[in-house]
Amino acid sequence: MISVDKVTKIYDNGSVAINNVSLNIRKGEFVFVIGSSGSGKSTFMKMLLKEVEPTEGKIVIDGININNIKRKEIPFLRRKIGVVFQDFRLLPSKTVFENIAFALQVTETSPKAIRRNVPAILAMVGLTHKAKAYPNELSGGEQQRVALARAIINKPPILLADEPTGNLDPETAWEIMELLKEINARGTTVVIATHAKDIVDEMKKRVITLQKGIILSDKEGGYNYED
């Protein structure tokens, strides 16, 4: 599903963000990417989205060598990838329903399909009663649920989440992780960059640890920060 082969990213100021990294993420996997600030997590996620170009190496996503695609093809690549951010990035002037519907409108989904699909995804994330609310009327956890719903409404095979619980209290963070587990159980490949040590320990999933741009460890079944 995701193949990263000998990838290096050196920024214009000479900073080496990713250094000769190779890894494979299989279809349907649930993977955490962890590391301290400056470890390369954000650069890694941005390269998967083709927001940042690797200096060397090759990245293949769902059979597509993204190094070779043209600028006009990038939006089609991103339709394969749902994205959730720490700061939610909802459209403040649109309701919950409209925020989610917007992701379908971009892909030219019919109004009939939008009227059918948005309520279904709202029910999945437990926000049917908030369909007409605006983002500023929601709690942080509710906003992140909307962001999740928007990210998966087009049924992308991959979901990337960059610090999805960073602005949430511990209880709400766990609720979001349970939703991510459910999304993964439906077949979506989930990759999460996070600092949330307790969540990573408890989830017992594959953990890729980056340090100064290299892979320090790649373990199945969780990671004990006390090791």
C-alpha cells in the first residue's frame, strides 16, 4: 500500500529531515510514527501527501510512483488519502453537514448521493444531532469527529492523521482513537504521527520510531517508552 525506498529529504538550508529511510506499510495496517520534535515525522507525512518532495529515493502509494506524477495529477492522488490534522481545519462558515458534504462536492458527487452518504457518516461518528451546528459551536472532540468524517467520506484506502489527539483531553483522545480503530477495522490503512505515549503503549500496534531522520526502531505490538 505504501512503499518508501531509500528516501532522503534535505531542505534548502542543509537540514537533513529524512535520511535514507526505507519501509513498507501493508494494506489494512494500523501504524504509529513517533519521535521527538525534529525527528522527521512531519516531513515524512508531508512527503506521503506530496506536499514535500524527497531529495532522493522513491515513494509508491497504492501502486503509483508519486515521484513521477505531474502537478495536475496530485489532486487525484490525494483522493486516495484521507487526512486529519491536530487543528481540525474545518470551514468556519459551513455547518457540520456542509463541511463533510464539501469533500464530496469536490469529487463531483451527485447531490442525491451527498444527501444519502453524509447522514450515514455522521451516524458513524456519533454526530447526527450536530448536523446543523457550526464548528465554533462544537467541542474539540466533536470538531475532530467532523474532521474524521470528512476525511473518510470518500472511502479513501489510506488515512493519515498528524497528531489527531494533540488538542484533546485524555478521555476525548481515547474516543477518537476508538473511531480510528473502527475505521481501520473496515479496511482502511491508518498511519498516525503522534506524541501520545500512553495511547501508543496501550494500542499495541506497529510503531515506527524516527530519530534525527532515521528509523530508530520498527516494532509490532506497541512500544514501551520505558525500554
